[in-house]
Amino acid sequence: MSANPHPLPLSACPTCSYEMDAASSATDPSYRPRPEDYSLCGKCGEVLVYAADLTLRAADLKDMLALDDEQGRLLTHLQRTIRRERFIK
């Protein structure tokens, strides 16, 4: 496994405690996360949001209501895939 060329601060999922320090984009492989971007826990599929320091926090109702229809559909699709496939045991 190669080293992460763009590490992020270590963050633990608030739901399952899975620790993450990297990200990938479902639509653009070169994209780097920015504050207020959405993410999903790779283990449990929880919807997360990047804070100003690029650590992750749980998405709240305000965050979820801010999603447009396309974003909501993409997050839901990816969340279901993560939960169905259980890529990380």
C-alpha cells in the first residue's frame, strides 16, 4: 500500500469510532475536501461534514436540509452501498 499523498487530520466517526485520515471523491479523483463538504464513514456509512480544520463531524439536520436533490441522491446511494457491501469489517 502506498503512502497517502494528501493526508487529512485523523478523525473518528462519531457513530462507530472508525478512524479516517484520507478521502476520495465519487465524482472527481483529484478533488480535495474543503470545510463544509460532505463525506461518509467508510465503515458504517454515517453522513459526515468536514469542519474548518478538516476533521469530520456528524451531519446535523441543518446540513442534511442544505443538500440539493442530486447531492441527497448520491449520498443515499453511496451510503446504501457502504452498508450493504460492508467494505470495512
